Amino acid sequence: MVVLFKISTMDLSDLSDGYMSTEHRELLRSASESADPLSVSPLELSMSPKTPKSPKSPRSPKGSPKGSPKGSPKAHSGKHGAGKGSPLKKDKQSHSPFDGRPKKGGAGGKGTWGGLLDTDGSHVIDPNDPNYTSNEENEQLSARFPSSPFEEYKKKVAVIMEEYFATDDVISTANELRELGMPSYNYYFVKKLVSMSMDRHDKEKEMAATLLSSLYADVIDPPQVYKGFCKLIESADDLIVDIPDTVDVLALFVARAVVDDILPPAFLMKEMASLSKDSKGFVVIKRADKSYLSAPLHADFILRRWGGSRNKTVEDVKGQISNLLVEYVVSGDRKEACICIKDLKVPFFHHEIVKRAIIMAMENRQAEDRLLDLLKMAAEEGLINSSQISKGFGRIIDTIDDLSLDIPKARQILQSLISKASSEGWLCASSLRPLSLDLKKKSLKDTAAKAFKVKAQSMIQEYFLSGDISEVSRCLETENNSSSSELNAIFVKKLVTLAMDRKNREKEMASVLLSSLCFPGDDVVNGFVMLVESADDTALDIPIVVDDLAMFLARAVVDEVIAPLHLEEIGTLFLMPDSIGNKVLQMAKSLLKARLSGERILRCWGGGGSSTNGWAIEDVKDKIGKILEEFESGGDKREACRCIKELGMPFFHHEVVKKSLVTVMEKKNERLWRLLGECFSIGLITTNQMMKGFGRVAESLDDLSLDVPDAEKQFTHYVERARIKGWLDPSFSFNRSGHILENGFCL
């Protein structure tokens, strides 16, 4: 007698379709076939002859196959129910997956929600339920068959990577990866990190390269890094489907790994030998070798390709300068070296390049010609300006006694290099201090500095009462008879600090005194450096220190006490974005970039210190015109220069250049041209003001051509003459659009 019994409330085919392995399916089938039919409760048999025939499952075939297993329920069911001879011949077995009988306790049945205490989770999932989702079945099966450790690792590292890209916290990322405790899977971390960053911006690419370099050998073993990059190369054909520039980006990652010493150079040859020549991975390795690692100065280029470090310090820049000079000496590629110098984006720090190149030439006489050729090319192309070249040589002169300890003939060698550079025209030897003098710096004792601070404070307080600049100059000569740069810087700091704590009158007097004392520019810069360094402490006593100190800096630039590039040099010392010093520098730059900034800054404290109140701009133009007219009618050059100086507006000397040049072109009389030469030779009109004046003439050429037909031809002629005389920077070019500089900043 064949007894029908219930195997399960779920169809075995549903369990095995994509959710159960073959092993589990066979295990359940064997368990169901070996079950004892007599042990099945009679209640599990369908007893109602009126139960309607359930519709066939869409997954099951329309008819029963001929070879159905003997134990299958379909093998026992016929057209009218059970097989012949069965005691339940008149009964039909329901094919519905739902049990229509009431549950124990009165719960269940059609139209019910089940018992209140049904919390065991053994209910059957109904695909026809309106609230049914396919995830329910997956969740049940996932609970029965948990994922492998590798799958868990993949999920966790994905979260770690996303957090790293959001926070840029290398230490936390390293700790989290270490806490996973699965070092054998770290190759996947390498592969996933690089592939994830490849589809993002340069910032994320740089972050990924930095993280790998930080984790190498400490958290991720070298073999895991090697294996991770092997997997990346193998998957290049798949990656290129979603990331079109996979070849170039992945090649750069490989090259960066070699430069960072986390991949051995032999990695390239081994991978190339194991890859098919038709694969994208082979192209990646070839690109990394030929385009990146074989190029001159490749290390510096690769490290800067995605922006480099986001916290560049002076030491970092010095290290990069040393690297590019060493690689240049080996390769001799001047163009590539100039590109690297330009990419440093520190024009205010080019004197360090000059200094290091000259010292390297003094130490290695065989590389002397090659290094001098690089400096000459950089000077001729305007990459390194004349002031930076002079400053670089000046710094070597200052340390020549120390250099002589390592280079016995340092003084003679440096003298010959200066002569050679001067004869080639890229160094102005007259701008340097004599090398024969003993330039050894005298260290000041703390007691001497403290004594000078007390006397400086007394001098400044008397000056605020009397306004006598000549008396201050006389006292300074008496107290600082050696013209010590350190004492000059201390005086600048003391003067500005005392003025900031007083009214606008004293602030104006302090600025006027600074422009009148004619301290060396470096001494004034050092004084402002000390002021910016102590800004956090000064803010405790002077809450508006940011506004006042920024205005003093801007005023010093307008008065040409310091150069605009000095602000950038000071900025290298204060890189913290939240520091008061950085805020001071940013505000000073903003003040200088504004339109008509010179006039506004000059009158920021209302004038009236020990100088005349500021004039209106039209009054200044009128006075300049009268001075030039008097000189042209037979005046003396010295008298004209004195009148221009007494205007007290050095930031507006470009108006003198413009009016003089226009008059020369209109009257074809070069008397005013000679006056410009005199003003430039005595330092009354600077190169910056000359370039600005010529730029303003270029801007007005169209209007000038209405009165002077050959204005453009004449202007071109005078520009060339000015270049030859050294009035204009080599970078100055004739531009009809009138590219003008305002206080040294492009507008």
C-alpha cells in the first residue's frame, strides 16, 4: 500500500534554483526518500474530496514525465486521485503549497493572520502575497547558509575605503585594516583600492597611492602588494569597459609603486613575460616602462602627477630641488629640468635653486658647465628673474666662510663663477656685495638684543611725539653702528607693534618712518616675519591685529619697502590655514589685488603723519605733468628727480613713465627719455613701475595712433631699447590688449 506523505511545504526545485548547492539538494532529497511513510501523521494527508485542484506551478512541466521517480508524489496520483488499491481511493491530494486546515490554538486558515504567539519564523513564504519580496527568500537562505570569510572581508574593506576617501585619515584606515585580522586577503584590498580610485578624481588617486605607500610592510605584507598589482594587471581588459583611460591610469599607478619602492622594478619584466601581447595588461606594463619610468626626471614628474602632497613644506621643496638638480646632472636635459622648475610653482623661492646649483658646481667641477647652462637658460626664458638670481648668489656669499671648511678654494671658485655668469649677461655683479669682505655674521647676545629693544622703544615713543625722522635715523646709527640686520628687524617689529596699539596718526607715522629709513628689504621682511609669527600672542592684547598687520604689510608693498613676492616668501612659513599669520597674509594680498589699491592703501589711515595728506589722483597727474614740462623746457635732471621723489608716491611712478614716453613719441624729442634713464639709474623708478608704464602706453596705442600715425612702430622701437638698457624684465612683451600689473599683481 502506497501512502502519500508531505515532504516539505516548499518545492525542492525552488530551494535549489540559484540558492542551494548540489550537495545540499542531494542531502535533502536523500533525507526525504529515506523517510518512513508510516511515521507520517495521518493529519498530513488531504482528507477532503471537494478540495479543488490547485493550478500547476509555472516552474513545473504540464504533464508528469514518463520516468518519474517511484517515490514522487506524482507517481502515486492519477486522474482521480490515489492509485488503484488505495484505501483513500475516493480522496484527492491537494497540490497547493498552502495548508488549508486550521492551526492548533485556533489560528491559521484562510483569511487569518496566525496565532499571536507564532514567532518561531518557520512560516512558509507565499509568492502570491502582496507584501512578498524576493529578498525574503534570500534572507532566509542566507541565514541558513552564511557567506564565506572572504565575502565578509570584501564587504568590510569596501566600507573602510569609502571612509578613507571621505576622511583622508591614514592612521585610522591602517588600524581598521589591521583589526580585520585577515592578512591573507590583503591583496584584494590593494586591487580594490586602486580600481576604485581609477574612476575618481586626481585627489583620490593621490590618496590611494599615499595609503599604499604608508601601509606597505607595516600592515600589508610585500607579497600581498605584489599579488594585488598582478590581479590589477590581469583585470585590465575588464576595467577598460567602465574606465576608458585604464591603460594610462593603471600604468601610472604601477610606475608610482616602483618610485615609492613598494614594487620591485623586476615586476615589469616578469609580468610582461607572463601576459599575452594582445591583452591590455601587456600595454599597461609597456606604457609604465617606456612613458613613465624611462623618461628623464621621471621620479619628480610621477610624484607630482596627481598633485603631490597636500601639505608641502619648505623642506619638501628643498628636497624636490635637490632631486631635480641631481637628475639633471645625470641626464643633461635642460628643457625637462626647466619644466620641473616651473611645475614647482614657487617663483619666490627660485633663489634656492640658484644657491644649490652653484654649490653643486663648486663641489663637482665636472658638472659646472652643465649647471651654469641650466641657470643661463632659465634666466633667458624669464623662468628665474634677475632678483632671484642675485639673491641666490648673495646667500652663498653670506655663507662663504662655512663653505670654505668643506671646499678649500670656495672663495676663488665662487669669484670665477660670478665673473663667468656676469660676462654671459645673466647676472648683475654690481648687485652683489663684495666677496673680499669678511661677511661672517656676528651672533648677538641676548643681553645686547634686550638692551636695544629698550632703546628702540624709547626712540619710537619720542618719534610719535615729535615726528622727527632725522633724529630717529641719527639714534639708530649710534645704537646700531654695525648695521646689524638682526637689530634692524627688531626695530621694525617694535615700531609696528607699538603703532598697532595706538591711533591712526601713529600708524601713518610708522609707515612713513619705514619708507624713510631705507632699511635693506630682507631686514624689513625679517621684521614682518617676526610680527606674523607672534600674531597669535599679539591678538590677546590687540583683537584687530589681523586687519592692522595686513594693512601694514600692504602699505609696505605700496611704498616699495618690500616687494610683492616677499609676501609669498613669508607665506611659506605659515601653512596652517587656520593660523592668524595665514589670515594676515591672505588679507594683505586681497587688499593689494583690488582696483586702485595703491591710492586707497596710501590713505588708509588718513595721511597726516609726518608727510602731506594724500592728494586726489587728478592732482597728482597734474603735478607730474608740470614737473615734466618744466624739465623739458630746460630744467635740470637732478631737480626733476628731486621733485618726483618729493611727491611721496612711488607706487604711482608709472604715470611718470607713461607721460614721458607719450611725449617722446609725439614730439620726437628724447630729452624725457634721458630723464627716465636717470630716474632708473638712481633707483627712483623701479623695473616694476617701468613695466607698468610701458604697459599703459601699449593699452592706449589705438587712441595714440590717431595723433601719431607711427605710434606702434615707435613704441616697438622704444621697448627694444628699454630691454637693452635693462629697464624692462625679459618676460615683458608687447601686447596691444594692455596687460597691466597693479602693484605687481595681474588684474
